[in-house]
Amino acid sequence: MPLVSRELDGASLYALAFAGPLATGVIGMVAAGSWSDRKGPVAPLLAAVGMFVLGLLIAGTAGTMPVLVSGRLVQGLGGGALTVALYVVIARVYPPVLHPKIFAAFSAAWVIPSLVGPFAAGVVAQVAGWQWVFLGVVGLVVPALLLTVPALRGLHGTPAAAPAAAAAPGAACGEAAAVETAGGARPPGGPAKLALAALAALAVLGLNLSAEVPGAGGVLAAAAVAVALLAVRPLMPRGTLTARRGLPSVILTRGLASAAFFGAEVYLPYLLVERYAFAPTFAGLTLTGGAIAWAAASAIQGRLGTRLEHRRAVRIGSALVLGAVVLAFVTTVLAWPAAVAIAGWILAGGGMGLMYPRLSVMTLALSTRDTEGFNSSAMSISDSLGGALALAGTGVVFAAFSTATTAAASFAGVFALTAVIGVAAVAVSPRVAVVPAAVRTRE
């Protein structure tokens, strides 16, 4: 992206090229979730891939930075919808016993590109031109879609009504009323639902840009956070923002964990370059340990299956993420060796790998067939908004401290904020739902 920005004279839109897809992805998630609940996941999946490919084509053929950003916005719409549609496909195709392994593979599908992507993109940009970083992905997406076609047969149409036992899956563990209310909660229908998603996306973009407004940045940031939370509230199971026990706390924990992890991870290489004189390439590679730990822990939890209870996995994972962020904070404040923070980030990756697949499994286990799309959408929205709001918030904190005091204080402020978010994740994690006995029996 630095090469693109320089060639297209688009430094002012550099941040938006990253924030834009994350924000528009929220709209895609809501649309795909509602569409999947009404008509099944096949049409949303195909439309999502089409939007994703269209965004890649626009970005790859862009001659100006605004056109490239517009392509990224379209790409975000497709990417957000794609994730939700795939979750619903998993719920319809695979039995619950395989869900931990499937979501472990999903984690690997995110982590492996994070290991090779930056280097590969750099090589492609230097050898063939930056345009092929976007256009080349089209050649990967289309064959991947074709591979899913056999699994999509028979998934067309509105799902059949779920049996009474499945409509209240928490009954076996004393959570029937809470889970049924949470799973059945619905935002306003049709255009109103998409309008709320668009408002939340605009608020996230506003928060990302608030640091650029001198004098009023803090006020605008607070207003943007308030608008985002108010807009997203109807798009979540009832009681999510108040950490109601059961499915709402599952969704909230996902967002808090994402916020703590990604809010801190972005600044760790920056810390290593500024405070410890690491070369930029080597500073980025220090995150590889966390990525490998994420993939390894995800695979381990998949093999353990029900031998590791879901709630315990979430509690351990959130504690590991918090511990890693605290180590980064202490390293910054006390000027400890960089190896402490780097080693700590391996714990963070392990915690995320242990926790993320289980939260996905629990979301599907506590959903009925007619709420799988809504709940999967809510989980993805929580994930994206959590990371986006945290990144924007840390940006505001970093900018505020950098103008008032030392660089060390700026990093300390970032890690302090993400540590507070990590504490919230640890506090909410015991409130996540116990998987119902009926689901454990099927597993």
C-alpha cells in the first residue's frame, strides 16, 4: 500500500484504504445474515464472491487513489458477506461434532496468509506491478468457489422449521429463556436493518478520521463510538452490550478479544522499530511466532474436541491475550528487553487460536436453523467492530500522547487501553453459554 499511495499520490487516503473495507464489511455481514436466514446461504455466498471479485478488479485497474479506495469499499462488502455466508454453509453441511475442526481450519486459512502475504505481495509488486496484488487474487477466489459447488447442492431455499427442542437449545442447562430470546432477537427488517449497518460503518470511519481534527478529535471520537454502539445494538442478540449470560456474552467476548488482540498487535512492530531500532522487516516478522501459535492452538483445540469444555477454552484464551498485552505494557514502561514482548505475543496468538474456534462453535450450537444467519452475522460484526473501534481508539490515544509527552508514553497508552479491553474480555468470558446437553450428545 505505501507503493500504491506513492504512485497514485494518495497519502491522504492511505488509512481509509485499510479502514474502508472493515467498515463496509459490516453492511455485507448484515445483508448476508438476513438473506441466509430467509433464502438459504447459496445465493448470498455467490453474490458475496461476485462483489469481492468486482472490488478486486476496480482496485487492480484504478488510476487514481479515490478509485482504488472505492474498489476496496466494494471488496469489503463482499468480504463481510462472504464470511457470514460460509458460517451458515458450515452449519447446514457439517454435523456439530466436526465444527471445532472446521473452524480450526478457518483459523489456519486466516493465519497462513499472514505469514506469507506481505512478502508475496512485495515480490509481486516489484516484479509485475502492484495492480497484480489485487488482480492475482481473482485467480485464487474463482477456483476456490468452484470447489465449494458440490457442497452447496441442496442448500437452496428457506430452511425448514427447527424442532421445538432446537428452538430453545439452552433448556438442558437452565438457559432456555435467555438463549431463546437472544437467538430469536431480530433487528428491524429490510432497509432499516441495512441503514443501521451503514450508520455503524460510517461511525467507524468517523472514529478513524477523528484524530485528524485538531482540538475536537476527542469529542468526535466519543461521539463516533456512541453512534456505532447505538447503531449496532439492534443487530446483535438482545443483551449483548450488557453481557447477558449465554449467547449474548459469546458474541461480546468475540468482539472484546478481537479489540484487545488487534489493537495491541498493530503497535508491537512499531514499538520495536521506534524503541529498539529493529529493521521494519524484522519487526514485522516478530509477529510470526504469534501467528504460528494461533494456528497450532487452533489445531490442538480441534483435536481435543469436547475433552476441553468450550467455556474453559474461552476463559484460558482470554487470559492469555490479556497476559500478553500486559507484558507489552510492562516492557514499554520498564524498558525491558524486546524479547519479553515478542515472547509474550506467542501467548496472545495461542490464546486466540484456542478461543476463536470455540466461540464460533458456541454461536452455531446456540442458534436455531432460522437464526444461524443472524447470529453468525452478529458474531462477525462484533469481531470487525471490536477490532475497528480498538484500532481507531488506540490511534487517538497514540496521537494524544505523542503531542504531549514522549514516544514511550504513547506506546504505554496504547497497551494500557488494550489491557483494559482485555480485562473486560476476561470478566465476560465466564458468562458465555454452556453448550446444551442435546448438542453435546450429538457431538
